[in-house]
Amino acid sequence: MDLNNIEDKDLMTIISTATGAVIALLSVVITSLFNWKIKRKEIELKIKEKIFDKRIRAHEDILELAAMMRTTVSTNEKRAENVLITYSVIFSNKESFISFQTFFYQKVNPNTHWLSNDLSRELSAIQDYIATIKIAVEDINSKNLPLVGMYVRNDFVDFAATLENASMDFFIMDIIKLSLVPKKRFKNFSNEERQKRFQKSAYFQNYDEIIKVINQK
């Protein structure tokens, strides 16, 4: 019997077995790695989906807020141009105005992280505006509040249009690009910009008349 031949066969068997084991191990490693990458991709997609859902819901909330700000009530009276005189529904009475403030904070505060910088700035400016009116009408007779609403109606219509346009920019642009987060960090309007905006408001321009209404008993 040729011992060398037997040893060669044994060696070949060992090498073949070892090679098979290595190939099997590599196959397991590669499969595990592949499955891990797929699982990781699935987790990333789920996280992105949740983040994107939050952005969508945030902008839907702002559109809902804008719809309320745009809604007006007719006084059944007309101006000289035969145009109906209306006021923002949130000035129907004190309870409506207080409810609107609560509604505003509920729609804005939880969503600020998911909104664009432009939209967040607008909301911040509107919040300051509402706070100014809140202080002014604190002691007003509730029945006179609609008169204030008539003077500031255009401000709220303009606010609503701005919020709607900024929100729709998200639905038109960011959804198509699958943008998960706002591109810029929040940066508020400067004090000078805020002052200029306020001086252009109907509230500022009709301030004297509004004060007369507030002082009515």
C-alpha cells in the first residue's frame, strides 16, 4: 500500500472539508450582513416615514389654523361700495377670542420643529400680534368685540393667506423632494422688521378707532 498516496488523499479531504466550511461560513456571514443591511434600511425608511408624517400633519394643522383665521361673519350691513361688512369669526365674543388663542397654541407649539423657517417666523409674528390685541381688549365689553374684528379683519385675512401659501409650498416642493427636515434653522424677524410689519397692519392704522370701541361701555 502506497502510504504517500493515502496521505495525499487524506490531505485533499481535509482541504476540501476546510474549504467547504470556510465557504459555508462566508456564506452565512454574507447572508447575515445582507439581511442586516436590509433590516437597517427598513428601520431607516420607517423612521423617515414617521418624520415625514409629522411634517405633513404639522402643515395640515397650520392650514386648519389659516382656515379659521380667514373665516368671517357678516354684519348684514354694506359699505358704500355695496360690499358686505364682515369681521373675523374669532371676534364674535370674548369666549371665541379666548378659544382661538387656545386653538392657535395647540396647532403651533407642538409643530414648530417640523415647519420651515419662513413659516415659523410668520407664526411667531402672528403670535406677537395676537398678544398685543389680547392686552388691548382685556377689559372690552364682549358685545363690542366684533367692532374690533371689523377693523382688523384684513390683518387676519392676510395672515391666513401667508400661512396657506407657505404651507402649500411644502406640499408642492418638499413632498416631491421628500425633504424630511426644514432646510434652515429658525431665525426670527428682527425687531426692526417686526416694527415695520406692525405699522403696516390694520390694527395700527385703525388704532384710534379701535381704542374708542374698546372704551365703549
